[in-house]
Amino acid sequence: MPARTQGTHPTAALAAALCLLGTAAQAEAQEPARPEGFALDRFHPAPAGDRMFGVQSAYTAGDASPHIMILGDYAQDPLVLRRLDGNEGLGDGKVVGSQFLLHLSASLSLWKHLTVNVDLPLALQSGDGGAASGAVLPPPTRSALGDLRLGARATLYGDYFDPFQIALAGYVWLPTGDPEAYSGDGDVRGGPQLVLGGHLDRAVWSLAAGPEFRSNRQFANVEQGTTVHWGAGVGLLLDDERRLQIGPEITGAITVSDVQQRTTNLEALLGGRYRFASDFEAGLAVGPGLTAGVGTPSFRAVAMVAYSPEVKPPVKDRDGDGILDDADACPDVAGVRSAERAKNGCPPPKDADRDGILDADDACPAVAGVASPDPKKNGCPPPGDLDKDGITDDVDACPEQAGPTSDDPKKHGCPPPPDRDSDTIPDPSDACPELPGIATTDPTTNGCPGDTDGDGIRDDQDGCPNEKGKPNEDPKQHGCPTAVRVTETEIVILQQVQFDIGKATIRPVSNELLEEVAGVLKDHPEIVKIEVQGHTDDRGTRQFNTRLSQARAESVLKALVAHGIAADRMQAKGYGPDVPIAENKTEAGRQKNRRVQFNIIEKAKKQP
């Protein structure tokens, strides 16, 4: 039977079977077995300077900044053979029992938007080799050079510390490795990637995906060709200086020409890294293989050490005075330089009234005065009584207008303001001094009657103060709704919802009417539920009219949902011709019967 080859997993080893050759004479008559091989490793290290082990980042780490990394990647049982027929006597074979790749990586960040990188792996491995489907699977050499990887990444949006970044990247592998040593493909391969990422206050994240174009080949009945790679990772920044990072990563790949279990790779890593001596990083990650695809190990461990200059957060100058915030004692107020750190960047002390007493100590900074040991009088003119009300000017809130004493310092010595409408809003502040009203922050409405229904028309001028309406030349209709009224049991529409003849399609002319119905429901949250009713005249069959009325009721319900009304506040019901409100013997009566009604079926109880 044909053999299959795969990377093992603790729960599902890649299926493989050795051919049962029959007799020795038949074996000798067959063609000589040919050697096979390819780049086995499915773990692609992120470029030096990135925040994840196997998922590249979207940022550019600096401006003309070099990054150098040594990374070790150990994979346990990445490629084994297992017999599908379950014949234990034939035994299993580990083609590659272990593979350790030492990656020498370097990258260069340019102009804060471009990163170029290079990675050269050296494979150290062991295994027994094997044979499957008439092909020789040679044991791996103990050491072999891997395929040289060249890469570039352009950051399209976002800087290093931004919460969202986007980049376009790409890798190219040159055939410097040995296919028979399972460290190279023997052909050029590569492909683009879309990379998303971000830097939050206490976390970093990355997401990358893209195709890898490689030569198609059969390896022991398993297709090896163009694959789609993807990966995602999150790192939590645990210490105050954001130097310790811990988090999970997951990476995967699938061969697009032969999608099956043996061509699907999925791995998870849990790792941590620590930045020490400012510009150096070290990290360790471990995790299992999650699928039975070729190249997926049962266990993977990754360790790295890198020289990666730390990217410092940008220092800002919020007040624009040329003194950076980290040295500015007053970062939100433009100032001047000072040798005294507590005053550097702060505005010079002012003396607005030029009385020789700085404003910070002047109790009357806008009026020239004299020095006084009393902080409340320091810098104020000597007390007088200009208005002759018996209250000295230094404590008189209205020194030029006679007034009575008051416990309120702001009213002490001031005449009481008039309030003709007795609404407690003094006439100078009252926009409607002869009409009792309410206090507002708008000077044009302060002291005027309110607007209960919020339609922009004051209650004293609103013919329907409890229902939103529109302006009208008739004072009795001014502020009253033109199309919709609310009663205890119904939302009454004064116009009909118009549909296409014989259909449930609402005509555009009714859009404004339904928008007004939706506005009423928003203004009356006490209406918990309504029934949207559809009615028809008696022309046609009762079955057709019942279906039509139901469809029209449902169309109106959907239109109200589109205007922002929750669907659970409504139910649609078609009554057909069963509930007429006029005689069906005349066209006028039939037109009245063709209608939509909004009956209130549940209202919230008023709070006591």
C-alpha cells in the first residue's frame, strides 16, 4: 500500500505507510528509488527588532537603527513515518527526529517607515531517514546550511507607539540550503504579507498573513507547493518600565493546491522576553504543534538574544514655547527659559496694574493699590465709600451703586435686581422678564417658559406643548404634529402609509410619515410594545388580502427598525379585510379600509 509522510503531533501523527513490495525479485525489478527533500521547518522567525517570535510587527523600529539577533529554534519529531495498516511488526521511522536551527538575523530600520532584514539559518539535526512510495527519504545530515532569507517591510500607517499600524512586507528565500538535508527547497521561494499591529499602554499585538510561493512537488504522496501563512500574537507589558513582555502566539500554514490534514500546519507558543541594559533583549518561548501537517513538530522551543536599540516615546512640547515637556515646569502654558527648574518654561510673573505688587500677591490685580499685610487687601486702593451706602468700597460688591448689606459677598452693598415675573430670575438675566419661566444656560431662553416636548417652540406659544410638532400660522396648530398623534391606546397617523398596488412595497412619499412615527416612539419610551396592523378592503380573495396585509405590516415594522426603533418593541399582524372601519361598497370607504394602524398593546407603569 502507498506510504504517507508527516510531522508528528502528540494526538495525531502524520500518516505514512511503507510500500509492501512483495517478493525480493519484484523489488529488484523496480526502478531505483530517488532521493527527496525540501525545507522542512515551518517556523519563520520575525525580523530582529520585532516584538513577537514568529509573527512580524507592522512598525518600523527607529530611524537608521540596526538590529542584530541570534535565535535558536528546536523542533521535536518534525517528520516521521507511520504505517497506516497498523502492522506493528513493520515499525515506525523517524525521518527527522529532531531539528535545531540557529538563525543569524539582522535588520535595519530606515526613515521610520522601512525595514530591511536578512536571516541565515544553520541546521543541526538527527533522524533515521526512510523510504515511501518508491522514494528514498535520506537521513538528514547532522549539520547543513539553510535557505538565506531576505525581507523588506514598509509601514503604511502608524508609528511605533500608535495603537494601530499597518504595513506591507515580503520575504524571498534564496536556495542556499540542501534539500536532501531538509534545510532548503533547492528553488527560490517567497511571497508578500499584510501586517497589522499596535502598541497599547500595557500590550502589543501583531497579525500577519500572506502566501508563500514555492515549487510544486510530491513528497511521499503529500503535496508540497504554494502555501498561505498566517500568524497572530499578543504581548502583555507587565512592569512599569514596559521591559518584561509575556504572551501567546499562534502560527499556521496550509498548502492551497491540496488542502487536507497532512498539508495543514498549526502551532502555538507561550513566551516571554525581557529588555536589559536598555538596548538588549532576551527571550524564551515553548509550545506544542496542534495539527498533523508535514513539518509540524510535537514540541517546539525558541530562545533568542538580540541587540535592539530601544525606541523612546516621542517628547512633546504641548504649549509650543520651545521647551520640551520633560523639562517644562508649565507644559500647558507658554513661558520662558529659566535656570531654576521649578520656573523653567513658565510665564514670567505679571503686574497688570503696575503698582509694584505682582498679580499672584495682588488682591486687586486690575486696580493700582498699596501694600497691605492683609492678603485680602494687599495691592488694593485704600477703602472709601463712593456710593455713600455705609459700606466701604473694599467690601462693597457694587461700590458705585448704593445697596443694602448682605451675607453674600457678591451682593453685599448692591441694590437688589428687579424680578417683575417673580420667577427668581432677575430681569437683567431674564429673556422673558414678564413671563414666569425656568433657568437655562442660554441667555436667549433664560427665564422663559420651557419646551416640554422639545420641538423648539416654547410652551406658551405651543398649541400642543406635550407633542412635538411644526410651526403653523394658526396659533391653535402652532407646534402641533401634522401627521401623528398619540392617544392612550394608539399612535394615530393622520395620513395613510402608501404602498405599490397589490404589493407590500412602501412608496417613498411615506418615508417622512414613518420617520415621524419613529420619532414619536423615541419620545415616548413608556410605550413598551405596539402592534403594527395591516388592513385591506374586501376586493379579491380573503386569503390573498390576509397575506398582503401581513406583508405590509412587516414592511412597516422593518422601516421603523431602519429608523432606529428596536424590533422587540413591535409586532406585525395582518388582518386582511376582517376589521373594516367603513363600508366597502364605495371607493371612499374601501380607501379608508386599506390602512396601517399602530395599536399600543403595552405601556410601562408610571412610578408612584
